[in-house]
Amino acid sequence: DVEIFKNQGPIKEATLVPLVFPLVAGAGAFTTLLSLRAEYASINILVALVLNMVWVYFVISMTGRVERFLGKGGIYLIRKFFGIILLAISVRLFTANITLLIEALQKA
């Protein structure tokens, strides 16, 4: 009966961490870079990176306005929503990789 974190509902200082962190340096960003490198030329990847950095800057610079627009309760709901989305993505990636690993072990 150990509580890992205390869920207090809408908090005093709200952030968009679940939205911003994966955009900036998430595992998906690094995996995408490796996947793109296998199929596209380096110049295409560099252009995509620059466009992504512009988009990330735009998102991070707009967090104050988004917070004012949504309010504390809206930010709380967004945090929970993106937490569930990230959990679903991670479970999907985990199960897909485990399936590939089991298939590779069975062939060997």
C-alpha cells in the first residue's frame, strides 16, 4: 500500500511536460532519426530536423498562452490524456519488439 506520487488534481504550477519532452528528446525522436537514416539522404534528414526544431520552439514558446486558455483544470486533463497516450505507445512498442525478439529466437 505504497503511494508513488500523490495525485492532487489540478495543481498550482501546471506544465506541459508530457507534450514537450517527447517532442524535444524523446525515444521516438531518436528512433525516427535512425529509421530515416536507413532510407533517406542526409540532406532530407537535416531539413526535417530544422523544421522540427522550429516546430518545437513554437510549441514551447506558446505554453503560457495554452495554459491561460485551458486553465489549471484543462492542463490537468491534458496531462492525464497525454500520459495515457504515451503509455499506450510504449506498450505497443514493447509488445512489437518482444514479438520480433521471440520470432528471431525461434528461427535461430
